[in-house]
Amino acid sequence: MKKKAEERKDQVLKAAFQAVANHGFDAVTLQHIADQAGVSKGVVHYYFQNKETILSQLLESITAKIYEAEHRAITEKQTAIEKLNAYVHSVFLSPEKNKKFYRVYMDFLAQASRNPLYREINYHFYENCWGIGCEIITLGKKEGTFSANLDVEKSAKMMRAMIDGCLIQWLMCGQDDLHDFYKQSCLESISTLLTSPE
């Protein structure tokens, strides 16, 4: 019974993601989410108190899944350069997937300045991302691949800023064919940051 309930909740969260992607954060309704999930509005209410509860759990769910995929990608590699490459490639998935995720994610970011819960969830996501960066940079310093003078925490934050900045700029360009250009440029910029002596 518990497994069935978790599956149904997951079904509603996936539907909520698609509904926000289709209608936008402000316009999406519980009915949109129910229709997308193929269930009644009553079923949605049974598992979630209100729209705010669904959307906060959606933000938590999608950021957790993104982090897990990124962390999994780097654990499969050995050297700092391999891990860095795997990290960037795990974020720059494809034009279709990145477009879908960042459209929804940016809607949440627009709300986060006024919503402490969203801000807290997103900060936790950033902490996880910075953790990945710290792991890669610490290893690179130990190997002698990256500059010995690097401030690990500061550099990890700048690494994530470059990644998100490149993806947002690519999204705003509206040109799918520039996806690979931004991915490679992002990787080169991060490599320069990490190998240049301070």
C-alpha cells in the first residue's frame, strides 16, 4: 500500500513538472496537474494539501534528481579532469532536456526571492553542487592538475555559476544548435579558472 502511494505521488509530481513546463508557474492549476496525471483533482488533493505543497515537493524532487545524476557521473571517473568533464556533460544533457528543465527551474527561481521555502530548497541544491565542485577541485590540487593557490570553496561556487550562466544564456538565445558551443565554452572557461595561477 505504501509503495502504491509513493508511486501515485511520483506520478503527480511528474505531471506537475510537465504542467508547469506547459503553462508556467503562475498559470498552472491543480486541475492542469490532475489532467496531466490522468487522475481526478480529488486524487491530487488526497496526496498533497495544496498547489504550494505540490510545487515545493516538485522543486525538491527535481533538484535532488539532478544532483544525484551529477554525483553519479563523477564517481565513475578517476582523475580530476575526467570528473570535471563528466560533471559538465551530466549538466549539458541535450537541448530538449535542458530546455524543459530550465524553463521550469527558472520559474521557481523567479518565485524564490519571495518564497523562503523555495529559497531554502534551492540553497540545499547549490550546497550539493558546490560539494561536487569541492571534490573535483581538491582532487585536482592533490594531483597537481589545478592551481595550488585555489580557494576550493570559492572556486566551486564560481564553477556552478559558470555552468548555470552558460545554460541560461543558451536558453535565452533560443538556438538549439548552440548547445554544444556553450557546453564546450563552459568547460574551457572552468578549466582556465582552475589551472590559472592566482
